Amino acid sequence: MRRLSSFFFLFALALLLTACGSGKQAVPPSETNQVEQEPSNPNSPVQEIQGASTKLTVYYSDSDLTKLVTEERVVNYSDDTEKYEAAIALLGESDEEGHFPLWKNFAYHSLSFKDGVLTIDAKGDNQYNLGSGGEAFAIDALKQTLFQFSEVEKIRILVDGKPAESLMGHVSIDDPITRD
């Protein structure tokens, strides 16, 4: 358990450092930041262009890794890339006790969307200790969360820019993940 806690701390640190270096916000802004970002005229058409939000059901595991549990969360974004980045960041954090974020400390090089395919280029130095059941839950949580965006038809996961057979050695990701 201590090793798992250390893993999550390092993942969070890596995610934070990645977000700092990318020039883009990797996690959704806090409520305090939202207030500061809103224009003074709420009826202005600029507000629609500058930012939007959407409600998502985000998937986590229970603390025993026996089933997926959900939380309703809000994603704030100004463009599609930020929307997907924020959703992935939410997969790595939970507001509720007993909910285990399966994507905590997940770091990636880039994220892109083209022709219905969301491509995530994961960092090869990500460390996972979830076992086969945990990996299956993690992939399922990613699918169920990201496929709520109607434009996402497939999810392709690369590792260091190259196709990979699996993230943790148990679940195949060599083909793009499609909607069920």
C-alpha cells in the first residue's frame, strides 16, 4: 500500500510538471479561478468563444479494485484539446472517499484529436501496479469517460510516440479502442 501511495505521489508530481511545461492547463480550473476568468458581461458572445463547460460522469474503482464507481464532475475548457486534457486529469483525482483514481499519476507527451480519433501519447516511464483486473478497469474507465464526448469514436494510445501492445502488460491496446 505504501508503494502504491508513492506511485501516485510521483504520478501527480509528473502530471504537475508536465502541465507546467506544456503551456496548457492539464487540470480543470478551481471554482476560484472560474470566477476570475468569467467576463463581466455574462450575455456577451465572447463568453461562448472563450470558455465552456460540460458535465461528465467520471469513472474510478472502489478501494478494493472490484468494481467501477462514478462521480459527476464538470470539465471547463476553451477548446477541444483542453476538454480532453481536463477529462483525463479528472480520471486521476477523486473527490469522494473510497474512490480509487485508476489514472492517478498518468503522464503523457501529447494529446491530439483528428477524424474522430483521440490519440494519447503516454510517457513510457509511467509506473503501474494495478494487475490485470486493475488495468482492465483503467481502460474501461478511460473509455466510459472519454466516449461521453460524441465526437470521439476511437481512442488510440501510443507510448513514447510508438504503438504499444499494452500499458501494463495485461490488456491489449495495439488497435484503437472503439465504442462498444
